[in-house]
Amino acid sequence: MRTDDFLEVMHELVAFVRVAEAGSFSAAARRHGLTPSAVSRQVARLESAMGVSLLQRTTRQLRLTEAGMEVLERGRVMVAAAQATMRVAEGHVGSPKGLIRVSAPKAFARHVLQRHLLTFLQHYPDVDVHLLVVDRPVDPLREGVDLVIRLTNDPPQGMVARALMPVRQLVLASPAYLASHDAILAPEDLMAHSCLSIGEQERDSRWRFMRGDDEVELTVAGRYTLNHSEMRLAAVEAGLGVGCVQDFVARDALAAGRVVRLLPEWALDMNYQGMAYLLFSASRYTTPKVRALIDHLVGALTPSANAAPAEP
């Protein structure tokens, strides 16, 4: 294929990118108002023109070949550049507009993200937001999501990762529980208490504590395990035992004195915490609407952005 012939297969290249993003011919076809067979023929024409196989087709799924992965990477840049070209006027005049798709973990969306999205929507009346609230990892490429919030200490390669705020798991108990049980002065004391663990994985019952060079890992047990942070906090407030809850979920209960933080000098190392990252495509062609939401969330949540200016 001569490099000058790319104009003849631009439609086919776009079709291939959309199929790869959607994960199936039928999903890509629905997005563009075509039939799956028409989209399949477009991809086949691109493969024929390039002389390589881009997709491995099975009855259950599509899988990119090595050549397909490289074409997808370069094709996405070309599609994004073409879209940005068509939005030149929008990028220079007027307000951001259009739909933004965002995903976030359930507890974070409920306790942190919601109020900032409401403020954003009030400031940008021409922008719509579709919020996908799920605890599973979201693949922005396959699921068509513009911005992903993920709690992790290891953000994925190939995406821009903007740190929003640290998230910690706190060890909590109610004043009533503490008044009727032995004191908890060290991590080892938890072995004599009923502990409410998350219960999704075996390691959720193994709590690892760190303080400087000291490290303590122990296996806890209790009468109630549940993988919902707000319900776990309610169980702690009801005096059913000692529980670990994310700090942003427990904030109001701590302030009101309904729960007490235990072992504050120790850091609890476990799942469902880390840095809350805002993840998005590394493309240089970020749309005005997405850029506006990125700036809004980073400005609202990043500690350095909210810090008071230093005294002169």
C-alpha cells in the first residue's frame, strides 16, 4: 500500500478504531447507525489494503493482532486530530459543550465527586455528564469513557494520571463498643476483638499496619463482613465491632463523635485506598468540555490547589 493511498481508506480506518474501542462489530455499528456486516466489510477492506490481519475473530470476542494494536494506537491519534480539527471554532470561541462520560468508584462518587459535578454542571449549562458508578476497573477505550477516577498506587501506563487526593482506610469503633471492651493500644490488641472486614478477598481479613520501620500483620475475625463502606460504617456505629472505613466516608461520623479513630499513629495498608487519580487519554487533542472538567476537579480536590498562600 502506497502511503499516498491513505485517503482512500480513511472511512475504513475510523471504522476499525471504533470496532476496537467498542469491542465488537455490533456495538460499533449501533454507534454509527450501520449494520454489523457493513462495518465488518469496512474493516476487511482496510486489512486488504494494508495486507495484514488486524483482528482475530472468534464466536465470542474480537482480539487485536500485534499489527492491529499498532494501527489502533496510530489510528486513534489520527481520529482525535481529525475531530479536533473539526472543533477548532468550538475550542476558540464560546463555552464548552457536549457530553462527558465519567466513571468513579461508588463510595468516592457518593461522598466526594457528586458535589463537585453538581457545581460543574451549574457553571457549564451546555455540558452534560454521564456518570458511571462502578467499583470494577473501567477500560476507557472499550467503554467510551472520557475520564476515569481510580484509587491506586500504580496508575496505568499510557494514560495521563492527575493526582486528586489521598485516600486512607481508618480503623474505627463506636464509643459504646470501646466502653465495654478491652482497650486497643496496639495492632495486636485487635485479635481479641470482633473486626468487621470487607470480605471480598481472602486478604481482606489480613490487616497490615506500618509505623516507621515497624510492621505488624495479623488476621482478624468478626461476626459481620460486608463489602459496602457506608453499611460497614453503620455497623461500627451500632457497636458490632471494629471496622476499617475510608476516611472520606467516615468524616462526618468522626466529626459528630459517633465513631472514634483507633491506632492513629499506625498506617493501615490494604486494598481500596491509595491516591485517587483522574485518568484520561494521553492525546494532545483534549476537547474544551473535558479540559474544563479536568481543571474543575483538579482545582477542587488537589490539596496543593486548595492550600492557603504562604505568608510573605
